[in-house]
Amino acid sequence: MRLNEKNALGRVILILKEAYSAIGEDAITLNPCALLDSLSAAISHCKNEKEPLSDCMKVLKREIKSKNKFFYPKVDLFFRKTFPSPDFDYEKALKHIPAIIYGGDMICSKLIKGETEKAKAMCDAMKSYPGFLMGEFSALTDMQFYELVFGYFPKLYDEDFMGEMKPLFK
């Protein structure tokens, strides 16, 4: 059975949720920037006809295993052929890929600068993003979700986090 693009994206979104949680929990054995870079690189292949995301899943699995071997057991299930296809709005998820990549880049930037608390706060917000894409926040409008999840960061730290991506939520 060949993995289709929707199924591959759904699996990566689930892995992202685990990654944000692990980074936010400050997992000592985790290489957070390598993990987020690997996930961003994989997700950037969505809608790429020459090298689709579904073809990148084996590479992603190898990268996670080699650079984050203690994190891998948390997400091993998502790489198995028997894992059921996640149910989510594929078109909405595609629309939000730039924001997912942007958020990961912002987290890595804070980690590199040694601003761990800000990175953890960003991870705390970003770990809700996969749930948003999977329909867990369907009672909220997209803008209500944005305000609830990303709107607090500028109030806490007097700097922007996802403001550049706000138009995606309109």
C-alpha cells in the first residue's frame, strides 16, 4: 500500500504535535532544531509533484531515528503502514503549511539565542496547531483560535510570534 499525500501530511501533523510537546517539556535528549528542521523540510514537499511528501516519509523516519533516537519511540507508530489515515481538512492544512514552517523557524531562532522560556511558550502555542488542523477546535472560528492560542505571546513577551501569519486565519 502506497502512502497518499493526505495520509502523509496527517502523519507529519501528528508528529509535529509530539515534537512541540517534547520541546516544551525540555526533553534533555532531544535535538529540537534538527527535529523541527527535518519536519519543516518534509512538510515543504506537500504538493511537490517531483518529490511528494509521501516519498519523503522514509527519509524523515531515518532523520528522526538518527538525530533524535529517544524521541523516535513516541512517533514510531505514525510511520507504520497499519496506522490509520488521520481525518482532517487537507486543504486547510495545506493552506497553513507556511505558518507551521514559520513557527518552527521562530522556535529554533529562540533556542539558538538561548531564549528557552520564549521557545517553550511558542511550543506551547504550536502544539495546539495540529489539533486545530485536525478539527479539535471546530467550535472556534479560525480567528478565535488565532487570538486564543497565538494572541497571548505578544502580551507576555512584548514581541510578535505569529503575527505575520495572521492573514491565514481570516
